[in-house]
Amino acid sequence: MPGPDPRKARLMQTPKAGRPMTREEQKEANKNKKLNNKVKKIKSEFAALKETARDKLNPMKADRVFDKYRSPRNAKIFFANEPGSKYEGMADKAMERKIEVTKKNQNLMAKGGRVGLKSGTKGCKLAMKGKGRAYGKNS
């Protein structure tokens, strides 16, 4: 058949332009989609913590969730975000700050990468001694 496959062409078109997306446009759209998913995940995590902190029926659930924080009682008050408390509005600010940092750092490592232990300065015991996978197979 002459021309591009119509099934694939339909998937790669932008809705407003009606033309196939270039490779750069596809990458940008994919990056925006991933960023939006990260932002949604952060918002849902904070909403779940807020809901758990405000839950009066299951206090044990809140105890388990906030047990991992340095000060569990204060963490519960912090995420409850109730009017009149000393932490009022701070949970929302923390969420916005976390979203801001996520947006700012999205371009640093797209697909991961080497941690940088090969120099032996970051605290990897084997790399500091010059042994193991950090320096090759049989060293």
C-alpha cells in the first residue's frame, strides 16, 4: 500500500492540527503526560493522607500510616489541616512545593542512569575499596 499506515497515522496526529506529530513533538507530549501523571500521584497521596488523618472511625489506620514520621502525633495534625490548628494550610503548601520540585527536576534524568559510585566517594563500600561490580567483573 502506498503511503503511511492509516491506523498508525491516526494515533500520531495532534487533534488540533490534523497532521502527524514529529518525533520532537511526540517526546514533548510524552514528557508532559508523564509529568501530569506524577503531579496527579502527588496530589492523590496528599489527599489520602488528609483523609486518613481526618478519619475518626479507624484511629488504628491513622496510627499505622503516621507511625513512619518522626513525630506521628504532629504529622497527623499536620495532614488533618483543620481550621484553627497551628499547622493550618501547611500541608497544602508542602504539596505545592513538592509539585514545584518535581516539575523543576523533570529534565535531570529521563530514564535513570549511573549513580556515580565508580569514583568511590559516595559511600559504596566495594567501590571505595576498588572491588566488585563498580570496577569491572573480576577485580
